[in-house]
Amino acid sequence: MTEHLPGATSPDVYHDRWLDGRRQRLYTAREWLLAGGCALLYGPVGVGKSAALDMVTATAIQSRVLRWAPTVRDADRRFAFLVGLLGAVSPAELDAVTGPRRQVLAAAARGELALVAPDAVRLSVLSLFRALARSRPLLVVVDDLQWVDEASADVLRFVSSRVDDVPVQVAAAELVEPEGLPRRRALCPSPLLVVRLEPVGPTTA
């Protein structure tokens, strides 16, 4: 579920404290993205990961952005994340991929991947990402990375290890336990900047 910043007596005051507590980390992540890298923000519930992800990706105006936020219900639905993500791809963009792989992508856009071989899905998504990145950088934004279903995660891992030569980037936010570490770094291409977001108390920055 997409996370929202917790309330405060004064939203402006809370926002200042929230930003001051992580300003340098978020600015560094934003510049890292602008330079062509990938970023993974992580932290426990209530730290404002969604807002941080919005801030970090807001300046990527030159990129083709594909964004999807899976929910807890999607985690057990095969290819649920890919179906949601590819639903934002236009037919003209899909036409950049031809032959059987174009048919697989069309099936994905319709949510009809149940009978498609996993290898075919991996190769088709890889072809699409590479095709989109030929005209301008492709930025895939994933909020709540922890809820990406395993079938889609397998595709992202496959793609992430095969786009070193094209501008395909991922910016993601992952929910972890209070002292936990992100478990899905492999879903993001290299070079990857991993940023922990610490809780900000009501009277501390």
C-alpha cells in the first residue's frame, strides 16, 4: 500500500523537519538519478518513503517514466506488477518490439500472461525496455517494491542484469522492518545507490 506522511499539528513544520532530517541523502539520490544511476530508498513504516520517492524522481523530466505501486494483494498474483506497469505503455511504443515478443507484450497489457512461458516474458520485457531507452532514458519507478510478485521480480532481475549499455534506470522504495535491510536490491540495475530513511521524531530533525 502506498505510504503517506503521518499527520502533524502543523503540516508545514512537520514537512520542514521531515526534509531537514534527510535533505542531503535525498538530494544525493536525485543527483545520482540525473547522472544515470538507480536508487533504492528503504525504511520502516511511517518514514515517508512514497514522498521521498516523489521528490527524488520529480526532476526526471527528460525520461520516459513508467510507474506502478503494487499492493499487498498483488504479491501473490503472478505477473500482477508487470501487467500494471505495462498498462501504461502505448500501442505505438509496444510496436517498437516485433514478432512473437510483441504478442507477449500485448498479452501482458491485457493481463493474459497465465499461459505464457516465463522465458518469453523475460525476453519480451527486455526488448521493450531496450527499445524505449533508445529514444530517451527509461525510468521505472516502483513504490512498495516489497509487494512485487515473484514472477515479475524474476523478470526485473533478468532485465536489470542486461541493460548496462542502455539508459534504463529504476527508482524504488521498499518497506523493511525497523532494523531491517532491503531484500530486493537485485531488481535494480547497477550502479545502485541504496538510501536508508530514518524516522524523524516530532521534535528532532
